[in-house]
Amino acid sequence: MITVESLTKTYGGFRAVDDVTFTARPGRVTGFLGPNGAGKSTSMRVMVGLTPATSGHTTVCGRSFADLPNPGREVGVLLDASAQHAGRTGREILTIAQRTMGLPRTRVEEMLDLVSLTPSEADRRVRNYSLGMRQRLGIGTALIGDPDVLILDEPANGLDPAGIRWMRDLLRGYADQGATVLLSSHLLHEIEVIADDLVVIGNGRIVAQGTKAELLASAGTLVRTRDVPGLSAALTAAGVANTESSAMGGRDTLRVEAEAEVVGTIALDARIALLELRAAEGAGLEEMFLELTADNQREITAADQGEAA
Amino acid sequence: MTTIAMSPDPVVPRDRAPFPPIPFGRLVSVELRKCFDTRAGFWLMASIGITALLATGAVLLWAPDDEQVYSSFAAAIGIPMTVILPIIAVLSVTSEWSQRNGLTSFTLVPNRNRVIAAKGAVTLGIAIVSMLVAMAIGAVGNVAGSAILGIDPVWDATFTDLSLIVLAQTLGMFVGFMLGVVIRHSAGAIVAYFVYSFVLTGLTQLLAETQQWFRDIQQWVDFNYAQSALFNGSLTSTQWAHLGVTSVIWLVIPMALGLWALMRSEVK
Ligand SMILES: Nc1ncnc2c1ncn2[C@@H]1O[C@H](COP(=O)(O)OP(=O)(O)OP(=O)(O)O)[C@@H](O)[C@H]1O
Ligand SMILES: [Mg+2]
């Protein structure tokens, strides 16, 4: 169990994390999703006590991280796989973790097996590791204490497709055994396949959270028409929230927070012809993610800006 | 509780005994290991013995016959030590930041003071052991030198002399350690150490020669100056007081401030 309550972190006047509250529950994989610079890594660093919070607080296993007597046994952490002494061998890095946590020596070999680092790779210095090998070593370091909580920042970074598949199964297995798994990503597909719960963050603020099923269900209805402004006005007049969507490829689509039937009726009353009308969930999380973070996107195209004006 | 049985996730959390805290001795052994487990670290440690051998060899080869006495060997060996030991101390702290493995170290042991204290214990151990090794190498050199000359070896350094030298080297090493804690950057801290121990010494000497007011207070504010008494074999109680006061100014206070900042800093 991980709880984050009203967490805020400011750097000077800049709010990197802004009043973030969520809970990652045992037995579930919680995906922490957000575009670059959204504040995912910063939040995770606060959770494990590496960055002091400006306000708010976080607990892991019901306690503040700093109060855990032997954190490695309870929480597996991977924040940045490259943050290792480049001159140590992979085996040595695992050995240091094993010793610090007071684990049997055999755990080192077990972890090397688990993350598929061969003995010769394990004896290589980390400066000579490929990105994926570093990532595997980092995952091994996180798992060596057999923890009940995992906090992983972009764990799939640098893994090949087989590696990503392996990691997904591994995390699923951990969650199924009752572990709390929190993993961040800016890649939707990655999270979509593995997460049970989602926390979506943009510009330091949470923009959506809930189970994956809930978020998909709440994606509403997609409707296509040649008269987008007219339909939008009619929907708004009827008190139904709607936004422009690029889910169907063109610029003739609205995403509406209502059932298809409601939308159809409003369009009929307004005498607006529809080209297409369907539930939005098929559009997938990607659409939802882009929409939810649209305000926070860096990539505001010239066309969008022109239209907004 | 029935609600648990009915919950959609039939997951029983593992029942694990509470974990005991990590003992300090374990942290010390891990930190000691970290001093040796890279090539750079290993050779830095090995260089203690290597330079002691070289210094001993230099005395054997080039010192005049009447200086083939133990104090010559001890003095010669002391010179490389004043450089190597502080560098070891600096790197033991700063590598956590410069190499970024602090991200792991400080998540495994969130109380950063304990990690730094373990490093301090290792630093103290290295200071003492390496000085003992160096002095033993010097003793072998002295025996060899006198055997070559065909005279009895001259042991002109008392136990007190040697203890004071070990103390001086240890203090120097902890200045490096303190700079590591304050600066938290390998190159920066090493440069700062050299500025402190070589450039500053020259400057204070110059200042003392030209400025009366500084000459009056120098003993109470100049740590290098106060330490130089340690190489003269014995200290008066006033000299001990000088050493105490200057070490508070130069070592204890900056270390406390450095630790305070380090505890609150962001590790990334
Ligand atoms: N020390 C700092 N000083 C100023 N700004 C900072 C500092 N650390 C982080 N930031 C800013 O905080 C924001 C959040 O950064 P963070 O690394 O948490 O993003 P992220 O969600 O992990 O992004 P990514 O997906 O790219 O990893 C960024 O805008 C970053 O520039
Ligand atoms: Mg990040």
C-alpha cells in the first residue's frame, strides 16, 4: 500500500508536483501516467525520501518511508537504472544490496537468474552495460529483498520486446501474490496492458484517476458530423460536456460525456446530420490520455492555436 | 473480517515478521567493501602501500648515511599519506553523488546520517591501519638501511611521536571527509582540499609574516598551523587547546553544517 496525500513539491516558484493525492493498493498494478516533465519521477523520489516534499506527505506500508527499519525488504525501488557506480560489476552492485539488507548470499545468483544476466555479463563493469542490461540490473536490485511494494520509474525503459513482456508478466505475478506495484510511464500502451488502476498526471496535477475499466467507461461517446460547431453548441445548450477529438483521424469529431442515445436525440432536435455515433472506449486509453492532458501538452499546434483564437 | 473474504481480490497479504533495523556494523562493513570494489578504489588503497615502499626506497637510496634513522623513513612516508588519505576520504563520500549510486544507498538506508557515520568509521579505520602499515614498511626500511651500512638500526621515534603523527594524518583525512560532505562533488572537494592544505598554508604564513594582528591570533584560528605541532613529538597543554579550538572551527562546525544541508538535500 502506498498513499500520497496532498503532495506538493516546488522548485523556486515552479510547482513540479501540485497537490497530488492517490493510493496504490495491494494486489494491483497502479500505472502512473503522464507526459514528459509531468512530475512522475519527482513524486516517486518524494515517496522514497530522496526529495523532501514542500507540503503533504506519503506513506509506504502504512509508515513514512524513513521509518521503515530495513526499507529494501519491504519496498523495491528502481528510479534510475543508470544511477550506479560505473566501476562496479553488476554482481557487486547486487552484493552490496544483499549485504545491506542482510540477505543470504544466494539471493545474488537468484536475482541474476531472474533478470537473465549471464555470469559473464554479471562480472562486467556497469559502465560497459547496455541500457537494457542496466535496467535488468536495476530491476534485480529492486526485487532482491523480496518486497511487498514496488516503486518503479519507467521500468520498461530500454528493454527489448521480449524483456518488456517478461517484465509485464513478472509485475503481474507480484501483484497477483498481493504486492503493491506502482510503475510510471509516459507510454500509454505499456501501461494499458498491465495496469489495473491508473493515475494520470499532467503539469504536476492529477487529471484523472480510477480503475482502468472506469476510465475507459467514462470515455463517453464519439460523434462525427460536418457541423461540429453547431452540434457542440447544441450539446452545450443541453448541458452535455463535449470536446473536440482527433480519435477518428479527422477534425470532424466530438467526444461527448453522454450515452449515444442522448447525443443522437440532441442532434435530431437540432436537425444536425451525424456521420457516425459510437461509444468512445474503443478509442482506447491513448485518446483519453491525449485529451486529458491536452491542456498540459507542450505540442500545441499552430492550427489548434488558430482555432482557439 | 468477512469483507476481506468477499473482496474481489482473493489476495492474502503475506504475514511477515517485522524486520529488525539494519545494524550499524553491517553498514560499516558495506562501506568498507565499497572502498575496494572498483578498480579506482582498489588502486587508491593499494597506493598507500606502494607509495610507502617508494618513499622507503628513496630514503635508502638517496638519504645520507647519518640520516638512515627511523624518523627519516617515517617523515618520507608521511608525505604521500597526506595526499592519498584525504583523497580516499573525499571519494568515499562524494562518489555517492558523482557516481549517483547514492540513489540506491539512501533508499536502502534512508537515515543519511547513519550512512555518513559508517563512512566516517571506515575513514578512521583506514587512517589508523594504513598508518600502521606505512610505519611497518618504514621499520623494514630502517632495518634494511642499517644492515646495508653495517650499523645498528636507530629508532629515534617514540611511541608518542608516532601516535601524534597518526593523529595528524587522521585529522587531515577528516578534513577531506568534511569537504566531501560539504561539497558533495569529487573534483570540487579534492581541489578544495589542496587549496586548504597547500595554498592556504602559504597564504597564512605570508599573512603572519606581514600582519601583526594575524600573528597574534594565528594559533587559535589556523588549523594547519596548530597541527604542525603534532609533528614535533609533544604538545603543551596550550598547544592542545589550539588544536582543539581550530579543529572546532575548521572541522566540527563545517561538518555539522554540511551534514545539516546533506540531510535536507535532494538526491537525484
Ligand atoms: N531540481 C529541480 N529544479 C527545477 N526544476 C526541477 C528540478 N527537478 C525537477 N524539476 C522539474 O520538475 C518537473 C517534473 O520533473 P519529473 O522528472 O518529475 O518529470 P517526469 O514526469 O518524471 O517526466 P519524464 O516522463 O520525462 O521522466 C520538470 O519540469 C522538471 O524540469
Ligand atoms: Mg521521469
